[in-house]
Amino acid sequence: MSKIGTTEVARIAKLARIGLSEEETASMSAEIGQIMEFVEQLQNVDVSDTEPTDQVTGLEDVWREDEVRPSMPREQLLANAPEQKDGYIVVKRVLG
Amino acid sequence: MINITRPIAELVADVKAGKLTAADLVQASLARIAETEDYHAVLELNPAALEQAKAVDARVKAGEDLPLAGIPFIAKDNYLTTGTHTTAASNILRPFRSPYEGPVIRRLKAAGAIMVAKANLDAFAHGGSTENSDFGPTKNPHDPTRIPGGSSGGSAAAVALGQATFAVGTDTGGSIRQPAAMCGVVGLKPTYGLVPRTGVVAMASSNDVLGPLTRSVADAGLVLDVMAGPDPTDATTIPRDKGSYAVKAGSLKGLNIGLIKEYLGQGLDPEIKAKLLATVARLKAAGAEVHEISLPATELALAAYYILVPAEVSSNLARYDGVRFGHSSPKATNLEETYRLSREEGFGPEAKRRIMIGTYVLSSGYYDAYYKRAQKVRTQLIGQFNEAFKKYDLLLGPTSPNPAFPLGSKSGDPLALYLEDVMTVAVNLVGIPAVSIPFGTASGNLPVGLQLMAPQRAERRLLEAAAAAEDLIGDWSAR
């Protein structure tokens, strides 16, 4: 399971929306393979009776009132947008 | 010449008594930053620092009781701050200016502290050497040919260089404690959720914590006392202790300390081991009960960490898409290319690697084998720490297996760099507090740190013991 070929790297890169050069794809294949080989040791652990942990301080469903609060000014939030027009963020064409 | 490296309590007392002003302290801090800029601890100065200092002086004069009156500090550049850039030392955030600040920066300012600069880090806090900064590495104050540790390497170096009285950093797998150890300062990682994460660039949200880097345990307690406490914008925050975290040294007599056996094993520099055991002998002579304890799951912690953290990283870093903020590729002709090219151009090799690993372990068909299994190992690790804390008040070990290594010596070998975190990651996965204090030197004059760990929310116990150990150690640079 731990060998990650360049086709697999390309598949993951597509999922992650990251462009990789040919050189990066090759080095990524070797490095990710090496790291996955290292984490492979977990496969030998008996976890059959263990529940997974995703929250360490025991909090569950934290609620708050659903109330209207003031937000930041629109111009301030748009100030970081690479391109904007008439108070909206401009994006490139969505369809090919 | 004004000395900003004195204890915070003394500086604050002098500011309140009118013997010093916030403006004096900030000017001294800025002068020291300029004098030591070759270390590249700092990425950007706060242009309004002096003006903000004068405002603090006015508040002090008006009789406001400010716990950090006039104290200059440096924030790791993954803290969102207005009036400067916030880059996380990454090219993709190079143009970013935050429209808001989080509760921690607001609390520090309200307490009278003044942010003088933003500190360098491994881009997005991915790394343990600060060599992954897209803007170039920071140099170790004790040997400029070596790394300062990371990812809060700029923050740790800044404190060691005396550029500010304290710094604030983030710790996801050791990023406060390990650079603190390598730079000879104190680094405190609080309980998960004690300090709100809002206003910090997210890395791995179930592990990320914010904490101080200081010149003493007393200073760390004073700063934590300002940082800690819930905030409605971070639903994972927990209540703070009713008492102050600014505690005095406690008694070592009768304190039960467990020395983690696995951290003394393979990979630990023999000189660090010998000196650590000598320090343990002194703790015992001072009345502490120290016994070895085995926590076998700590040997699996690193493997679990390097599944869980990249998974969370890949999710958190999905927001950098070239659309709403940050770098956007000028070469893109459609939306898909905006995503792909902006991320290709803006992320450095380590961020890409972690996003790729995270995407892989979360992808269809692999989720149960990797991510879910790692979460179960995390449960086992938590169980072993809980058992240990039934018997021991505190746990002890080295912070890092080795002193700071030469710049460039491990680049090109990502796994070798990951192994640097072997003694720090378990604390994050378990969510407990830990502090690294300098206790000696190795390989010549290079500082090394020891790590004390306490159960969740036991920061006061942790800091009382750490302050006592600090007193016992005395001048670490002579040991």
C-alpha cells in the first residue's frame, strides 16, 4: 500500500487542486512513499476494541443563540480580493 | 540603555511607578531588532508600535491597571494582525492584510502589551527548523550556522536575542516547545482549547494551540494569564482556571514525577541523556519522587500524528484558492486553473507535501485504513497518559532528541525532519499542557530543554513545578 507511483501522485494532485511540475511529481512520489511506509507501522496495532478520538477535551455540541450581530464592512473584506467589481469578487470563467 | 529582558513583573512595576515608559521599552525593542536583523527572526515591523506605546503610557497615566503595561512582544506571523501583513511565511499569503485581529492579540493589547513585529516561521507552521519559510530561514542566536528550531523559530530566536520581552507562537506538534529548547528560552503549550484559536492561520485544528515564549516560567504564567479563557468565536474553547496562572515556584518535595522511558531510548543524544539524568538526580535530592514509566503508545504517536495532521492541513489549506484573498495566478484562464495554478505557485514544497498526504489518507478507500485507524491509536495514547496521571502529578522527558542542527543539513529529507518531533507530538494528540525549560547545553554551547507535562487544565501545577525546577537548575548555560 505504501508505494505511491507518479500516476497516483497525479490523481491526488488533481483531487487537491494543486498543479505539480514533472520534477515535483517524481520527488513527491518518492517522499510520500517514504512517509507512508513510516506510518505503515499503525497497521500492526490492534484497534479492534478502540473508538476513534476527534475531540480531546470531551466537548460535545456547543450551542449559541442564533442572533444577528454586526459584521465587518464589505469594502474591508473585499480589500484582499485579487479582482473585484461593483462590490463583488470577480472569478474566471467556470465552464472550460 | 534600557534592558527589556528583565522579568515582566519588574518592568510592569517600573512602568506603573513612572520609572519607565512603554515608549522607552518599545524604542529599546526596535533598536535591538535593528541591531540583530541578520538573524532574520522578524519578517515585518509594526509601523504603529511607538504610537501604540504612547497610547499605553496615556492609559497608565490615567490610572488603568494593566497587567502587561508597556511590554513589547513579537507575534508569530500566523497571528492575524491589522496594520501589518499576515503571511504565515508563505508566498500564497504574501499580499494578505488581515481585516481583523483575534481575541489573543486583542487581549494582549488590552493588557497594555505592544506588538513590535511579526516573527518568521516555517510556512503555515509546517516544520521544525524554520527552513520551510518561503522568505528564508532564521538563524540560531547561539550559533548562526544552525537552525533555531521550528516552527516558531522566529519567535524563539527573537526572545533569545532580546528583541522583545516575550513572543507568542503556535504549537501543533511541538512548534513552541522545540524552538524554545533550541534557543534556550521557555516555551509553554497550554491545554487544547484553553486559548482561543480564532485569528490564527489554521493548521491542524484538533491539535493547534497558542502559547507564550518567554525568558522565564514566571513570565510564561503572566502572559498565559492574559491569553487564556473562552471566546464565543471558538467553540472548542474551555473554561479557564479561576485562579491566576501567574504562579510562584511551588515545592518539589513529595511531587510524583514520571520519567517517560521511551523518550530516553534510541535517538536521544547521549550528552542530553546524561545531563537530563543528572537534573533528575537533583530533582530527587530536592525531594521529588521520580520514577521511570513506560508509555508504549508514544512510539506510535509520530506515525498517528503524520496521518491526522496532514489530513487536517489538507482541509484547512483548501481555502487558499486564489479567489478571495492571497496570491492569484495571472496565468489562469478559467476557474479550475485559478485554483490549480495559484496553489502550485503559492505553496512551498512542504505545504504541498502535507496537502498531498492529507488528501491521500482521506481519499476514498483509504479513510478507514489510515485516518480512522490513526484516530483510534490516538485514543489508546490518551488512555495511557490518563493512566499515568493517576499515579504521577507530572511527566518528564527531553524536549528534543538533539540540539539545533546545522542549517541545510536535513533539507531534502522530509522524514528525517518529521522524526525531530518524536518527543513533542504526543502532548498535542492528548491535548495536555507542557512546558519546555532550558536545563543545560550540548555539543558545546547549544541549549537543550526538558519538558514537563501535566493533565489537561493543570497549568497551575505545571508552572509551579517548572518554576521550582528552573530555580534548581539556575544558570543553564553553565550546565
